[in-house]
Amino acid sequence: MAIITISRGSYSKGREVAEKVATRLGYQLTSRDVLLGASKRFHIPEFKLVNAIHDAPSLLDRFTHGKECYVAYIRSALADRAREDNLVYHGLAGHLLLKGVPHVLKVRIIADLDARVEAEMKREEIGATEARRQLLADDAERRKWTQHLYGADPWDSSLYDLVIHIHKLGVDDAVEFIVQAAGRPCFSSTPEARRKMDDLALACRIKAALVEEECFDVGITSEYGNVIVYTGKSDRHHHHLDQKLESLRGSIPEIYHLEVHSGVPCPESAV
């Protein structure tokens, strides 16, 4: 069993592909509900976070440490869902949020612009010129959003295991390719893969809790429940951080051991 993330643009039929893959495999399907969970923790109405995708990145910048908070909360929400396995996620940046988990199949769905323009024209009852303008603007905002929050270009094909062009290949073809890939041994949910998923979820949970307590300059790693918190802050901040971590030790049973490393470069694997 695998976790499947599907990255898509508007009118690329990515949602339809995701729904059919989930039905075919009997997997859970999720997207907007992860955003809703993050919005509750972020204390921002969901529609504002949805609108932020089309106003990137100015909305989050209006809040102190808005970027750090949003990424921490939505990553924690998705990681918790992904621990259950058998999941298809077709929201933004799933392939980046679950980075480092071996049984995640990362898929990108693309489609011809002309076909997308035609779909936009029908749905919005507008002309071709306006439909094209809106689509290109939406693509640019989504790209800017991902680059700003995660430091990666969603159009970079090297980030994905599969890039499928919906044109000569249709939706059912895409579904077949994804289902076959998900069944490959490299995407099996082995005990080691599930352990890494659990460690990622634990690190994300701790990061979100610290962000909520205004401890922003931290990176978290976890391996077998051994948690390291990296920070470049002063000793005074270190004392404040220790107080927050002490409360987490008692409230999160998955933590086996926890320590703080100050002034040490944060590894790329940290959340």
C-alpha cells in the first residue's frame, strides 16, 4: 500500500484522476479537508487560506511569522492523515510536505493550455482571451505560492516520480499508470517506511506546537522517537524553548528522547 500525492493545475483533470485512483485502490481521498484542519489551528477562516493561493504570498505576510505558521500547521495536518496509509492527496505541495517518506508516490498531472482554456470558457462563460489570461495568472500565483512557502518550483519534473500529460493519454490511462506504479515494491508500506512516516508526523507535531508557542527559529528531526530540536537563538531563548519542550515531553507519549542543539546547522531533513 502507498501514499499518493497528485500535483495539478486548474482544469488539468487532476481532481478526476485522483478520485478515480482512490476509488480503484480503495484509498482515502483528501485535499481541502487538510486545509480546513490547518485553518482551525491557524485561527484564520478557511476561505482566507483558499484565497491566499490566488493572492500569494501577500495574505500570509500580513501575519507575524505567517509563512512559518501556515507551513507548520498544514504539514502537521497532512502528516497525521498520511500515517493511516492508503491515501490519495491532491492538494498543493503534497510531494514537498511529505518529503523523505519512501512509500510516497509523487505524481504531476499536466494538460494542454488550449484544452484548459476551453474548459474555463465553458465553466465561466467567458471568451478565449479572458479565459487564457485567468489561467495563466492562476498558474503564476500557484507557482509563486509554492516557491515562497517551500522554496521549490512545482514545475520541476525532478520532484515527481510520474509526470503524466493528459492529451493523447486520457484520464483512464493516467489512472492505470498510477495504480500500476503504486503497486511496485518500492512504494510498499513496509515497517521501516511506516516508522519514517511516524517520525515525520511526530516532528511535524512538535514543530506546530512550538510555532503555536511563538518558537519560530527551530528545526525538528525525529528518528525512532529520538527528537532533536535545532535552534540558532540565544541562551535566553534556549531557556524559553526548554520550558515549552518540557511540557511536550509529558503530553506526547511518542517522544522517546528529546534534546536541543543550539548553534548547530539544521539538517535538510528537518521540518
